Amino acid sequence: MAKVFMALAPGFEEIETLTVVDILRRAEIEVVLGGLMPGPVAGAHNVSIIPDSTIDAVNVGAFDMLILPGGQPGTDNLNADQRIHKLLKEFAAKEKLIGAICAAPIVLAAAGLLNGKKVTCYPSYRDQLSGGIYEEAPVVSDGSFITSQGPGTAIQFGLAIVTRLAGRHTSDGIAKAMLVKHTSAEIWNPGLFSSTIQAMLGALEMKDSYTQGQAQRVAEYCLSIGSRLKLPIIEMRDLYLGAMLHDIGKYNTAEDVLNKPDSLNLREETLTREHTLKGTLFVVGINNISHIGPTILHHHEHWDGSGYPGRLKGEQIPLHARIVAVADAYDAMTSNRSYRDGLDKETAMRELLKKKDSQFDPFIVDIFIECLNDSPFEIKDFSYYF
């Protein structure tokens, strides 16, 4: 039977503590509650618990996992106690499981354990994760670390721990008995969506070697603009989807046209322009992504109305399409093609500035220039916007 030690400090979050203890004991996992000092420990909401032991009595070799609940001032009290830091380092050295929820992951950071590790926490503490890679998810597992966001994710946190200590079958049985419904985020996880989209784009890039990585770069540029505009998280997700799939219609365009080193003739240019309509038809009718059709359809419209396919003008063009238009043009200018070398960053920026008010939304161009000046732009994984 697995054995878990949970450290309790005055001001601990009751839901995060009692929920996890309950779930683990349902799985017949032994849980020992240890206070910083002997006697009852009062929680953040004045619920008192009498611990089974104190942290001074902990024998690391006797336990399989150490868990830190969050809450305030509970987290600060844990963090101020060097015995907790010592325990964490001892568990980490033996590669034993360590769990932390809500604010408590910052204690792991303070102990120097999160360098390069994927981690989550209560959102307002994300800037205190020193070396950790924050992920916006209810529960994040990376190696021997399991972290969670807060009171509302305590059940998922507890079930994730049971999965690691007693297996998926046990975890699923407890979830079923508790009437816990799996969320779509658990079943259709971000990695699955991201991998599916990247696989589709990989098929396109095999046809056009000059577009390799293009969709991901454009998506990054778009999200930097969206972040500056303070778009809501759902809009950021949809902007990501539209940017990643904006050129998916090219899959049905002949390779000799896509890779032609010379100027296109009228027929070839017409075929190329059809990719916006073909891409739109690709997503129409597909649940959850059909609404990004306007981004795909209109990302070649021009601010002055001279673009295609609808000759839309100004703010008639959907915002996401205007953002993709600027990001796509910049990436095209800075990428090598069969008929020319890519431009350097400064030259491409000057071209964008020349064409604002005619080809591009002037405000979006200015925002993007700010982004380029402020960031070195390294490719990141934006799958968390799903």
C-alpha cells in the first residue's frame, strides 16, 4: 500500500486538503497529516484539524509521496519553514512523488526544484515559479511532480495522484463512484488537438518545402498581437486555430504551382487564390472550428479594399483575418523562397510600415512592430490555447 505525507501549516486551504485526503483514502492509500508543531492546526476558513504527527517525525524512506496544500497564510508558513525545504529536497533526491496545489508550487520553486519543469498553480502566483514552465491547466504532471491550480481542481488533483500511486483503473473507479464526470479537457487534451493540427500541416508542408514551420511562426506572431490587444482567452484560442489553419486550402493546389520559381501566370494565380475558399470549405461543418472560417477566407483582404476574395475594406475585414494578414506577410518576407532570399527583420518591418493604410490595418501593424521590437521571438508551444 502506498503511503503519503501531507504537511499542514496554519492557514492551509481546507478544500485542497480534505478533498485530497478523502480521495486517497478511498483508494486505500495511507495518508499521514503532519503539522509544523504539535496540536490542532486551523485552516484559512477556521476549520481545525488534529494532525496525525508532526513533520519532525517524518522518515522519508517510509513514504512514497509528499503533498503540500495551498491556501494563505498556509503557503507562506510552509515556505518560511526550512524543515519543509529540507523534506522537499530529500524527496526529490530519491525521485519520490511531490504534489503541490494552489499557491504551494511556489514552495517547490523556493526550494530550487522546478527548473525546467512544467507546472501549474493558482494563476496569480505564476510569476513566482522561478525556473518552472507555467501551464494553464487544472493539473500538470512532469516527472515526479504533480501540481494543480486550486480549490476547484482538488478532485482532479486527488484523482491524478491516485492514478500515479494506484493505477488508472482505481482512479476511474473512484471517479465513477463519486459521480465525477470527465471534462472534455481531460478527454480531448491540448496535446491531442495540437498534434492533430500539426500532422495536417505537416502533410501540407511536404508539398511545399518553403512553408515548413510557417503556420507555427504565423500563429506565434498572431498571439503576440492578440496578447497586446488583451484578447480574451477564448479569442486567443480561436486566433491560434485560424493562424495555424489559414493556408490549409493549399493542400489541394498543385505542387508545381506552389513551388514555381518564376512569376505565376493568370491561371496559376487564380488557382493559388482559391486556397482561401478551399480552406474555408475544409472547416465548414466541423464542430468547434467552423467559426474560424472567416479568418481563413479573408486573410488576403486588403485594408483599402483591393484584396481577395471579397474585396472587403477596413473594419469590414474580420479582426482575426487582419491580424493573420500582417503576421503572414511578415513571415513570407523573412522566409527564403525558390526565387529569392528572405529579407532581414528591419527591412521587412519597413515594408509593413509602407503598406499600412493600403494593404494592412495600420493599428495592427503598429502593434506588431512593438511586438517585434520587444521580443526576440523564439517558437513556443501554444497548444494551451485550446
